[in-house]
Amino acid sequence: MLLIVFDVDGTLVDSQHMIVAAQREAFAAVGLPAPTRERSLSVVGLSLPQAFTALVGADGPVVALSEAYKQSFGRLRAQAEIREALFPGAAALLARLNREPHVQLGIATGKSRRGVDHLVALHGWEGWFATVQTADDAPSKPHPAMLEQAMAETGAEPAQTVMIGDTTYDMMMARGAHVTALGVAWGYHTSDALRNAGAHAVMDSMSALEEALLERVAAA
């Protein structure tokens, strides 16, 4: 049995416009200038308190920013002009893996459980994921707890587990949990950064990722 764990933002879902817009509104709400787009996206993958600590420091208005961000994100999600679109091929890849009898799917994300539940319902993924680890359930990436909990819930061993993500935090978390770390090049951190953070490989397309995963399924 193979456990394949996906990050969400930047890996399955192109949520950059939502994230940047919500951050801008959050910073405006506390009277601070917003970070650049590049800086905003550099903290994607971290849980909110850790992300805002990275942006304003531990002595900054981290709690106020986190609360303002959550309110803005929820409001923006309801607006038709800003959507959390799936990356091309993501839906087909998940559906293909979900049909494999020797595969268990998982999620490990800095999103809240409420945010993940929204995506699961939106895309009809109910029952697809054997384990879902969120910012509400474990320490922030790159701490390995999310993956350790995912393996404990599913009975998978590190040698049977693959983590797929677009950030250095995902790769460091995977390495810390002693599982295979696969980076994707279409997200928010560069391929070089992913490799430097410990990625065993970086996939440059969804089709390349599917091929690599199906090879592991066949060998499992």
C-alpha cells in the first residue's frame, strides 16, 4: 500500500490571487503596508501565525493579521471574480489515483480544516482522502508532525509514503518524516529552492508527476 500525500495551495490549487488579495486587506486592516507579491507567496504553506510572524516578526500584530486574513479570505471566496482554481490536470490525477486499490490519498496543508472541507465539497472529493492534516491539527510545516500523523492514521511506513508539494516547507517536512519528497515546479517556490530543501525530484508538469507516481504504484 502506498500513501500519497498532497499539499493544497500551489500544488493542487492555484490560490495565489486569493492569498495575495487577502493579505493586502489584512495588512490594510492593521494599518501596515502590504508585502510584495513575491514576499506574500514566499510564506504560502506555513500556518497563519507562522506566516505572519515571518512577514512582520514575532513582535508584530500577528494575531490581528491572522484574524483579518481569515475574514478577508472567506469574503473573497464568495466573490465570483476570484476563485481557487485547480491547476490543469489536478482533478484527473486525483481521480486516477483514487481508482488505484493499493493507494491511499492524503492531504497535508497549512489551510484550516474548514478551508479543506470547502475544497473537498466543491470538487466532489468526499471519501477520497484517507487522512487530512491541516493547520488545526498539527504544528506548522516544516515540522514533520502532519506526515507522522498521516502515517499513523493509515498504517503507512515512511518507505511507503510520498509527499508532494510546491514549497521548501513541504520538502523539509517530508525529509524530517523520512518520506519521499517530490516537488512541483508550477507552485510558489523555485525548482532550485525545492532541490536545495531536499526534494528527491522536481516534476515540471502534472503529466510527469502522474507518470512518476504510477511507476511507484506499480512497484508497490
